[in-house]
Amino acid sequence: MMDQTNIQSAIEAMIFISDEPISINEMIQVFDDIKEEGVEEEIVSKEDVLKAIDTLKRKYSHKNHSYELVQSGDGYCFMTKQKYSKIVNALLKNRSKKRLSKSALETLSIIAYRQPITKGEIEKIRGVGCDYAMKKLLSRELIKMKGKSDAIGRPMLYGTTDRFLEYFGINTLKDLPSPKEFKEEDLDPSLTDDQNTSTEQVTESEVTQ
């Protein structure tokens, strides 16, 4: 029998194991799936899920926990509390290969504030090619294709993803800071614009695959 305690534990497990924020609808779908498989007999409602999430939020808000349950976009995920930001940043700085280069961050900023936008429009704003940066942002799933423009040639339009919201720790695009608020520690000093745009060039077909 799936009582409230079991529902809470199941949701906690789903959020913990998910590599991206999980929505309420997705949680309900999982419960429906195991019901159809005969694992559970009772229906788990949206109210049950919301109640469990509220309980988990209160549980992880306690000072004994270094992380908390937060809403990111349309989903929920565990995030480290602000008081531990220094130790987390120290760890992330040691993983420079995973940080965004200046070129990628500039490109991402333009997409975030101008989306949906074509690659040609991005390059016109930056004044340089952005094939390498676009490829990196797509591989990191920070941006995605969002249809085609009505302009001549029907170029591809790009926009940000839910992973983008998670990466910057915001709930919606309305929470975006002004471009000048992006911090230097978000950049990978080992990569320069020249390296990004000259050392490794890729074709448009490679970027959009």
C-alpha cells in the first residue's frame, strides 16, 4: 500500500536519481506506470505529490543537511545550500574542462536574451564565427533547436533549455541577471576566443546534428 510516507520516499528517490529536475507530471506518470504493472493498486494524486514535496522541502531545510529541495523550471531537484557555495566553487574550479569558455558564455548570453535566434544573427552581434561555441553549448544541452526562421533559407532557430536554468540556478528566464553580472569564475581561463574560433572549426552540419 502506498501511504504518504512511501510516496514521500519514492519521490525522494526519483529526485535523487534524476540527472535533471523532475516535474510533478513526470512523478505522477511514474506512479501510474507502476500501478499499471500491478506493483501498486492505489492512485497517487497530484495533491499527494505536492504534499510529499512540501514535506521534503521542510525536511531538507534543516541545518543538518548541506543541500535542499528546490524548484528549477517546471521540475524539482536537490541543490547545495548557499552556505556551502565556497567549497562547491572550489571543487568546480578544479574541473575547468567542464566550465564554459568566454566565447561560449558570450554566445549563450546572446541566445538567452534574444531567443529564438539564428546562428547568423548571433555571429552578427558578436562579430565573429560561433561554430565551436554552438557545438559546445549543444553538447552540454544548454541550448537546443527551436524550429526554423521564416527568413530566406529558413535558418535554424536556437533557444535555451531547462538544463540552462539548472546550470545558472534560476527558475525562469525572468530571473536572468543582466549580462554584466556574469562572473569571471564562470569562465574557463584556459580557453580564449582565438582558441575557440580558430584552433578548432566545425561545419554547420556538425553543429546541428
